Amino acid sequence: MPTVLPGRALAVTTAAAALLAGVTLAQPATAASTSGSAAAATTPKVLVIGLDGAVLDRVKAAQAPHLKGIMSRGLTAKSNLYANPMAATSSGPGWSTIATGVWPDKHGVKDNSFTGKNYTAYPDFLTRIENAVPSLDTYAAADWEPITSTDQNGPIFSAKVDKRLSLKGDRDGYRTEDPKVAAAAATELRGADPDATFVYLGEIDAAGHSYGASSAQYLETVARVDALVGQLLTAVRERPNYGQEDWRILVTTDHGHTATGGHGGSTLAERGTFVLAEGAGIPAGSVREDVRLADVAATALQHVGVSTTGLDGAPLGTPVGDAFDTLRPALRTRVDETGIPATTKGFTKTPPTGWAVDNSKMGAGGVTEWAGWSFATDEFWTASQRDQWRESNVRSRDVFAVADSDEWDDKPHTGTFDSSLVTPKYQVTGGATATLRYRSHYRHEAGQTAQVLVSWDGGPATVVKTHAADALARTETVSLQVPAGAREAQVRFRYAGNNNWFWAVDDVTLG
């Protein structure tokens, strides 16, 4: 029999209250219903469906009308995970990232042992909702025990969730347990009044392990699970007040699978994830390259009016693009690299409008793709050489800037790597304080240099920050004192080395 775990907390401890003091409310979303009903949809509700081990390309190849319907009515966004040493591409880190909205270096789960978990500081999104607005109703259902059961290494979704259904699935059991999860969740969605719901289905992952993602059995399993997704969607649409509700539907997965089956490693097949979304304001048939797995929790929270402060994820609809992302149409295929698929368009040497690359001190020759600062995607850069921490660049999105002396050195060259990425000129106020922010993914080694320099009104550039140790997947903040009378500032990111490591930079702002 299924186990229903009640979770409404009647009191909050002093320690918990201190932790929750920073939780504030955002304004609830109000939007027209996706069906175009004349009645205004004023009650925001969210359903997150988790499909373990689902591969987007195989979903597209399967008989999956309900999942494809979400794609046609809304958004399809491919995304990639981390790899070791940040975390393995396994379910513990994956579902923890989805639930908490932060990456493994914050939530602490690196594998399925859950050793180091830090859900107290970074709780799941349903718990955040309960902490912020206890009157909202939350529900979670799963047949992988760590998600909802207090008897295992989790639960990822805490006991504060109003109602949790926990079944025990395994590679042979998901085919019988998934329908029970879907039926119970459909009953809850149709007849009760949950404001935020998470439903997990595990059979696709079991098929990947048993038969491989390229198998006919995998496609057959996707079709079966798609029918369960259909049950959930039907339950939502059959709600008595559906026309006055503003539903956000999200579908995602925790990791990919190799063609022959398995995950945990650093290949793109194992790192591959996706987010599907539909609801008011999401363009039908839209495709995005800048969505990350941590955005699921942020989107759910914002939709029901709960703050996303402190999360790595960004709600869908929040502008996250920068100048580098405008280069995607100009990306090209490999030149000298041999490990990158020949059809992958993922780099360019041409900077965005207003930016420049100064290679006046750069050596000659070397690997073309990395001769000085380049602009690349995760798919392209990580495929140049796996398992050297490039995969951990999780806080960059879409296209980012890369200086990689390690890969450049793989072909004969003269001189050393010494290149500077130069920003446009920013307007500043003399005598004031300005703040420079950027995403940084820097792996250090003796013999290389990574400096941030600033010049005022075209004057000489002076060093304002030096990276002399690993700074992996970080958001860097540099406070700058603007000289009296200065009106413009220009920033340079200088990287120098010779067969050392790398520096990736993204989302540069000065304000």
C-alpha cells in the first residue's frame, strides 16, 4: 500500500526561524489563461513533472503526444549538467538541483550517497513555499524513495510539504509503481486544491539502464510514461476552477543516458537534460539555449509569489542573456579540434559589438579555436577535452568567453598564450563607487596569470583583481572607486599562460 506522509508543520524552531528570516514574498503572477478564456486567470498554480533519465532526442522520436504537445504549446530547452568533481551525473545531485534551485556546490549532494547534503540552508521549492506562505497547499509524489521518504538518504522534499506520497520503485518495479504514482497525483490534482505539485516517474531511467537509450524498449517506455503525463495534464484541465487558474506546467529530467545505457560520467549524453514548459506568457513552440536545470525551482517559486533570492536558478521569463549570447547565429564548426563532433556549431573568434580581443602579445600558431580569447558553448568547449573541470562551468549560460592555454598548446606554436578580452566603455560617475560583476570559471596552475584591469577615460589600465587560485563556477564582485571627474570605464580580462589551464567569463556588468 502507498505510504502518505503528512507534513504540515505546526511550529518553527528558533533555528529554523532564523534561517527563514530572509524569505520574502514576491508579487503573485496574474495572467490570462493559456486556453484564451475570457475569464481572467487569477490563481497561480504550478505542476512540476520529473521524468528520471529521459533523453530529449529520444522523447522526440517516441510516440509521446502529451510531451510533444507541451513542446508545441510552450518551451523546449536543452541543458547540460556538471560532471565530477562537482558531482556525478546521477539522480541524487540531479533531483537535488531541480528541487532546490542551486547547484551541487551549494546543496552538497554529489552522488547517491547524499553525503554532505545541505537541505537546511537550501531547501526544496515546496518547503520554501511552506516557509513563506503556509496557507498554500503543497504535494509531492514519487517512487524513488530519497525524493519523499524519510527512511532513506533524503528526503529531498522535506516533511514540511503538506502531503507526500512515497512508493518504492526499482528497475523491475517502476513499471507497476509509476501508474500508481500518476493515479494518486491525478486524483490530488483533480479533486483537491494543490498550489504547487511535484510528481516523479522513474520507469524511463530503468529502461535506459536495462536496454540503453538507443533501444526500441526505451522508446516504448517513453510512450508508456507519456500516457501517465497525459493523465496528470487531463486532471489539471478537469479541475472545476481551471478557467480561473493560471497553471505553469514544467517537465524536466535529472540526467541523460548513454546509447547503451548508464550515466554518472561526463559525456554529453550523460550530462544532457531539458526543461519543457507551458503556461501564460510562454511562446508556443519556442526554443531556448540559456535555460539551466536550476531554473525549474526558481520558476515554480516565482509563479506562486515566493522570492527566489539566493537561488542559482532564474525564473523563465527573467532576462538572463548577455552580449555573448548574441553570437549564437555566428557560431561555427571545429577547425583543428578532433574530439568535437564535426557538425557541432559552437565557437567563434569574432567578439560581440563593442567588445574586442587584444592578441598583440599572443603567440602564433596553436589550435585555431583557442588562439586567444574565443566565444563558445558548453557543448563545444567541454568536448575539446573531458574530465578537466570544464564541465563544472554551471553558472555560465549559452555562449561565454573562453581563454584556454591548455587546448591551444595541442598544436605547435611560437610564443605563449597572452590575450586580453576588452569590454565596451561603460558610463560612470566621477567620485562614486561602481561595481563590476562577472561569472568566472578559472582553474589555476603556477605559471599562468589571470588579471582584471580597468582604465578610466582611456587612460592606462590598472589591475583591480588577480586570480591566483581556483575560482570555479563563481560570481565575482569587484568594488571600484571611480576617480573624480571620470566619465568612462573600460575593463580588460587578461589571461597568460603556456599549456596551463583556462579561464571562462560570462555575464559581465559594471554599474
